[in-house]
Amino acid sequence: MRSFLLKLPFWSIGLLILAGCAVGPNYKRPSVNSPADFRDATNSVSTNSLADLPWWGVFKDPVLQDLIRVALTNNYNLRITLTRVDQASALQAQARSQFLPQIDYRGDATRGRNSYLGTPAPNGGQTMNAFFGGFEAVWEIDLWGRVRRMNEAARANFMASQEGRRTVMISLVSGVAGAYFELLELDDQLAIASRTRDSYERTFKLFDDQHAAGLASNLELSRAKLALRSVSANIPEIQRQIALKENEINVLLGRNPGPVLRTATLLAQELPVEVPVGLPSDLLERRPDVRLAEQRVRQANAEIGVAVGDFFPRVGLTTFYGGASAELHNLVATSASTWSLAASAAGPLFTGGRLKGRYRQAKASTEEAKLQYQEAALIAFREVSDALASHSRFDEERAQQAEAVGAGRDAVTVATDRYKEGKASYYEVLEAQQQLFPAENTLSHIEAGRRLAIVQLYKALGGGWSLHDSEWSSASNGSAPRDQ
């Protein structure tokens, strides 16, 4: 090999060296100030993460799993994103094609006088036929790496579109799960309102009977009726919200508005016993939106190299092979063949600042992309911490609120018994009932919040990051989920 290099001309060795380089800066991941641990993380530092589980390992309700599968197949936003992936793939193929010679064909058939293939015709200017055909190949030699940088930018754009697709997928999974839990919360609130209405109805009937017997005043009867009608008025509003939430879920599923079948209650939804979050530094590799932002930095960085390459001359080879003849049947004859081989170099001398402006724009775009990447990482850290704070606080609230509801139910029972025995007034019963109704609604909201916090945490951690595309697809097609 060494003897071969010594025999090459000096300029040939220089061209080989240049061909191994690419103008512009090489990509380097922007620095991110990762925290040592997530705020409000209760477990010890571990590399395990809730995001390691597939979505069907976190959301175990069979009805919810079916809804998610349908959404991953039919959701319009996801399908739109898939078309963007196809577009990015086509753009990458276009950029990659510039590594290869571009081969064209050409054919001419003319009949005329005083011209023959563009030159004065022989034979005294007689009317003649002329046929011409051949193939031309043009190839730009990528001495400076401009084409390589274009391919690097195109590939980064394609990878960004892939990460965008995964971002939509995990957002879709968490969106369906969150809306489903909110729907179950509304079901629970409707059940509470109906149960409270029935309780107020019994109280009202009791007072109505006593009022008819002259044992209760009009004030007591009116207060009982006010409480009953106030609670009854809440039921249509909850039913309206249920219909809106069902419509929201159906749109996520790519279906027309309609009811959503469900067989479980809010409290029947299982929660993970442990919620490990992993290391903050690993989050940068697991969040698809952060990875997307990084690919945008890589793309913008490569565009700097493309802009720098425009300052250098473009060196290319051009070759042609074909035939020219006055008779069509002689066009492919050896005597009619024609060929050429040429090398060319062309570069800018004066562009009025256009190239310099493009270079500055590419650098500024890269700085913007770097800042967006760092912001995306910061937002990711915040979202995990927010979800952890919600998860721990909801657990604490639930314990306190469950005791409050239990005490409220006991108070209603005792007050009712005391009133029947003549030891208390109606206002004591009414007060106990009025305190129980909002307490039960608050507990229902907390129970939904506990589950929504898991949804938010799973999304914030980049849930399902280790799943291959085929695994997401097989799950969406209804195949049996693998055991975890």
C-alpha cells in the first residue's frame, strides 16, 4: 500500500485526503445539567424505571387495553405523523442519490434542410433526416464532504420524524388512559350524586310525612326539598360531562362520537406497587421528544457543513456515449458511435453575501436547536418531578380524605338515628348529609388523581422506550401482550 501511494502524483494524494474529510463542524451533543436525582423520588437511586414496562404492563384493565389498541391503529394524528415519516424517508433517499452518478438518456429525430446535427448540411443543402441518441452520466466528486453533510442532515431529519412518531404514540397511550380514568371518575361522581339524591329523597319523604301529621314545620320541609333539588340538579351536568368525555375518547380512537363501553369502576383500576424512575441522565435516552430535539441539533449542525461546502468549487465528471446517423437503422452501428469524457470544476467568485448569509443562518439555526434541546431536557426533568410530587401527595391526601368520608357517613347515620328518636333536629341531619356529599366527591377526585399521576409519570419517563416498532404494532393489532 505504501509503495502504491508513493507512485501517485502529489495532487492525487491530496484529493484522497480531502475525500476523507467533510467541511463543517462534527456533531457533538449539547451539554445538559442533569440533576443527581429527581425531586420527590421516594425510592433509592436505581437504573430500573416504570418506563421499562410496555403500556399493557402498566394499564391492566382489558377494556382500556382494547381502547389503546384501537387508538394505535386508527388515530388520525398518528396516521398523519406516519405520512411525515414517509416524507422524511423519501427526502433521505433523494439526498443519498447524490452519492451516485446521475444517468440520463436522450434521443432526437429531425428532418430539415441546411442543417445536420447543428452544422451546415452536406450534399448541397438537401433535405435530410438526422437521428441522435445516447446516455449521459454526471457525477459530482464529493471532495469537501458537502454531499455527505447533506446526507447527514437528511438522515437526522428522518430520525427526528421517527422520534416524532414515538412521541405521538406514547402521548396517544397516555391520552387514552387519562381520558378513560377521568370517565370512570365521572361515573363515580354520578353514582355518588345518585346515592346522595336517594338519601335526600328518603329524608324529604320523612319530613313530608311528618309535616302532614303536623310534626314538622314548613321550614324543615322546605330545607329538605332544597337539598334534594340541589343534588338532583348536579346529575344532568355530570351526565353532560360524561358524554363529552366519551366523545373525546372516540376522537382519539378515530371513531365518530358515541358511548364508550366500560365494565370496571375507578377503584378497580390497579396501581403499580412501586414506581421506580431510574436515573435522570437516562431520561435523555428514553424520552422520544428529547431525542427528537437532539436530532434537530444534528440536522442543523450538518447544514453548517453544507453551507461551508458551497464556498468551495464543485468538481464533477461528465461522460456521454451514443450514436448519430442520418439513417435510423445505422444509429447503433459502430461507425455512428460517439462518446465524450470531461471533468469540470465550478465555484463562486462573487455572490453579494448570499453564501455568507446562509452560513450565518445555519450557525444561528444550530444555536437555536441546541437551546431547544436543552429546554426539552429541562422540561422532561420537571415533568417527572411534577408527576412524582402529585403521586406522593395524592397518596397522603387519600388516606386523610378516606377517614373524612368514613366519619361523614357515621355522622349521617348517627344524626338520622337521633332525629328519629327525637333527640336532634332536622338541621343536624341536613348538615351531616351536606358535608358528606362534597367529601365523597373529593375522595373520588383524589382516587382519579392517583391514577392520572401514574399516567403522567409513565409518559414523562418515556414509557415503552425499549419497545421496538414491531412490538408497538403487534400490540395495536391485538396480539397477545408478552408477559413481563
